[in-house]
Amino acid sequence: SYEVTQPPSVSVSPGQTARITCSGDALPKQYAYWYQQKSGLAPVVVIYKDTERPSGIPERFSGSISGTTVTLTISGVQAEDEADYYCQSADSSGTYRVFGGGTKLTVL
Amino acid sequence: QVQLVESGGGVVQPGRSLRLSCAASGFTFSSYSLHWVRQAPGKGLEWVAFMSYDGINKYYADSVKGRFTISRDNSKNTLYLQMNSLRGDDTAVYYCTREARDYGYDFWGQGTLVTVSS
């Protein structure tokens, strides 16, 4: 079955830039989405269609794609950004959805 | 406002069945595809099942195929997940989520906990 791969953890100091990658063979063909999940809460979409930011999501969140890798970038990280982040996409047919294993962002 | 409210979770013995419900409000239910996503304790998100807005298309993760059945009643604005032959690794919080085309999962329920244990 299709998989997308994320690093398990990323650590940055406040004000620095955090980058979380997600790799998968079908990413050039299928959109990627990024979800932020804080402890005990349901996920919230922070990036859709690879690079788009929903209304209400701070401008410091951005997405990019290069080949088979998508990247979530958080510029000027704040303490409130500490959370788990999940990449989500679909297989090449667009039928089966998949989540990455999640990346725990720690703000030092 | 959009609301998704899951119910039906609980403790169940291995091999038994359980049916989850997701009651929707605040939007035109019959216009949206819906999914079930689960999260085992301390683990990541796992996509479980999809049902198209009209109920015609259904897809399942390999881990639940043949055991779980997704369905919906557009007249009751409710999504269901029938879970049979439950196993310990099905223990998780189960979320109902709405898919807005190209916008991802834009609304989620609060989740309902299913614990499979003897």
C-alpha cells in the first residue's frame, strides 16, 4: 500500500524557521495537505493543495513542493506552534488516502 | 455552524461488533464526501474509510477491508461505520471528517473512543 514519509521529530527555537518534509512517489500527481494536531484535540488543516493556506491560519505557515517531496515551513516559530503535524495525500489513482506518520514539532 | 458529532464508541471484546454514528449539521450533508479516520493511543492518524457524497463510492484501508462497512443516510444527515470482527489493534479514537474538494478535511468531529479488550 502507498505510504508517505515524514521525520518523527523536528526541534527549533522560538523565532527560527521549522521545515517538515513529506515524501511520496505520488506527490507530484496528488495534492498534499498538512494538519496540525494539538494534544487531545482534533486535527486542523493548515495547508491545502500543496501550497494554499486556509483563512485564519497565520501567514507564517507555508507549503511548497519539489518533485516527490512536499514541505511545510513555519517561519518565526512561536511556542503555540508546538504540536504534531501530519502530511496527508492519496495514492496515484486518488482513491486511497494516506497520512504520514506525523512529526512532533518541539519549540525549545 | 458545521458540526460533526460521533457516538457509539465503547469497550468491546475481540471478535465482536460495534457501530459508530456521526451526526452532521450546519451544512448540506448530501453534497459532501465523508471519511472515517482513527488514531490509536499515542499514535498517528490513520485513514480508515471513505464514502462519496451520493453513497455510490466506498473505499477502505487494507487494515479494515472486509471487516468494516461505511454507510450514510442522507435523509438523517448521518454517517455510519459498522465494525465487525474487532481486534485489539482497532483500539483508537475514531473521527468522522468532512472532505471539501481540494480543501482537505476541513471539519472534524470530536472523536469517539473504541477499546477492544477482553
